[in-house]
Amino acid sequence: MIARGFRFKLEPLPEQEALFRQFAGVCRLVYNLGLEQKATWGRKHRLGYVAQAADLTRLRSEFEWVRAVYVSCQQQALRDLDRAFQNFFAGRASFPRPRKRGVDDSFRFPGREAAVKPMNAKWSAVRLPKIGWVKFRDTRPMRGVLKNVTVSNDALGWHIAFTCEIDHEATAPNPEAVGIDRGVATTLALSTGEMLTLPASLERIEAQKRQAQRVVARRKRGSNRRRRAQARVARLQARQARIRRDFHHRAALDIAKRFGVAVLEDLKTRGMTASAKGTVAEPGRNVRQKAGLNRVILNAGWHQFATILTYKVEERGGQVVSVPARFTSQTCAACGVVDARSRESQAVFTCISCGHSDHADTNAAINIKRRWNTPLLDVEGSHQRPVEASTGRDLTVSENPLPSGRGRC
Ligand SMILES: [Zn+2]
């Protein structure tokens, strides 16, 4: 069984929206009270979910406004809290922080307490306990068993996320493999030669966002005009995130439908080799300004893409593997010779040894695909000190991994 999320835009009536705010507010309070209580009890006397749920019952009997909000949502908040602490104690996460108004406006129902019905081609409705039927914009079919339903608010309004559990499909996995490179000139390059590019609207919104951020800087702290300017920045940011997420979903689905094995470069090795000049996972510190907006935007979302791709491929019985990223951009996909000089420009690769020429990102994607199963093939046969020409980041290689005089060209 695997979990899948489906997220849609809600269209609540004004009175429903008022209830949403009330639910979110009280659940946040229950979460924060529970957090305080757990923090006081400390590591030695861990306070579990059951004990806190009993306290919740007392709280509800004392305060009408706590009672006014559906109990399951409050219990879900305590479960979230319990999980956050388990992750903390296991060393997987930092100490849980209080939820903030305007940032963590959300609440959740167990799936069995909600129901969904279609209204017409574009709209469906979800029934939420104590709230009633709420319309949402139905953009894709859901499947599986509904496990839980989360209502949340961001700068673009209220959304609903359904988490469903679905079975692995029992079809024979597709043996076809594909290599995927985070291109420099393009967003995603496949070893088949295809290019998948982020929508151009993203860069336009980025420009608007920077402009809006400058406006914020000019406004007086604490003023209403500054708050309004900040809200505009948040809206633009949320819109960017949505466009990127849509792109990731579409690209991942397309790949998962056609290939059983997707080969990606390993972020960790790349981050390691590039640590002195800022990592790919954390762009901004020393990564060149000129590296390109598209690239910066993509890097920020690469992890998201890898996650989405993984569940879409695994759901179909396939697998996603990662391989060391070293030298993939300067290795010839035709003859295997590694040479920084082959990287003619950001977009063009022309092998100085055999003359093979291709789009630089396609060439890298083919190398990535090939590295699956044959990890050392591509680093043989070069006398050059390798430099990642694509990003301007030096690869710091402690020991020379390139045995000389073994060119295979
Ligand atoms: Zn070559």
C-alpha cells in the first residue's frame, strides 16, 4: 500500500469560511497547548497521545469554545504533535515549534468521517463533519481508500488535500530505463533527447515577486501598506509553488507512464563535491548569480520532483535510482572520454576526442542513464583536471580518480 495525495482549491461559502477559521484557530491552540505540556514533561517522562487526548476531553468539558470545534480535528492535531515529537526523539527532526496564525492554518479529519460527491464536470463537493458540503474545483480523478482529509489556508485561499491509500498495480514492470539531467539550458533533459521545460510564466512571476519585495522594503514597519505588500509577495510565491508543483506532476507522470527505471543524479554526491562553493541543495550562498533563474528555481524544487517521480514510478512497479553526478556534464556519451573542453558552451557538447556533438544536457542525461549498472565507465581515460563547466563550480577531488592512459576512444 502506498499513500497518494490529491489537492484541490476549495470554494467555501462565507459562513463555511468562518467555520474554517474557527476550526483552524482552535486546533492550533490545542496543538500549542499540547506542545507546551510535552515540553514541560520533558524527555524522561514522555507524555503520550492517550494522556493528552484525555486532557483534551477535560478541556472540552470546561470551555464551550473548545467544544464548539469537532473533536476529531483536535485529536488529529494532537496526533500530529505526537508524531513531531517522535521524529524529534528519533533525531529525524528538530524540536517541534508552535504553530503560527496565518502560517499554519489547517485542520484534519479522518477519512471515514468525510464524503465526496461529484457535482458536474468541473466541481465536486466534500462533506465535512459540523461544516457540511463544501465545493471544490475537481481537476483530477482520485482513487484508493480515503485515509484523511486536510483543510488548509495559504495566500491563494483554502485548499483541501485528500490522502488516499492505493495498492501497487500488479502489472509487470516496464524494463525501459531513462536518464534525467537537471539541465542548465533546459529544465529537465531526458536521455531520449526530450526536453521538459518549466512554464515561462514562472520567470514572469519571479520578476513581479522581486518588484513586490522591493515595495515591501520601502514601506514602514508595522504599517497596513506594508502588510498589504507582504500579502502580495506571499500570493506570488504561492502561485509559483503551484505552477512548479503542477509541472513536476505532469513531467513525473509522463516519465512514469513510459519508463520502468528512472535514473537521477545523486544530490548528496553533488552537494559534497561542490560544498566549497555552495551546494545545489542550498543555492544562493556562493552559487553564481548568473547561474540562471530557471536553474535556481528548479534546484529549489528538485527534491519535490524526485519525490513525486518516485511514487509515480513505484506505484507502477518501477524504480527510481540515483547515481553519482560527477563529470556527467563533461563525459562524452559516445566514447566515454572526460574532458572539460568538450563542454563547448552551456548548451552544446562537442567531444574533443571523437567529435561527437549533442545538446549538452542530453549528453549528460545519457551518461546518467549509463551510470546505472556501470558506475565507473565514464570517468576513465582523461588527463584533464575535471571542472564542472556547467555551473562554474570546481570539483574538489582529493585523490585522482582518473587513471591516465586508458582512453577508450
Ligand atoms: Zn567522444
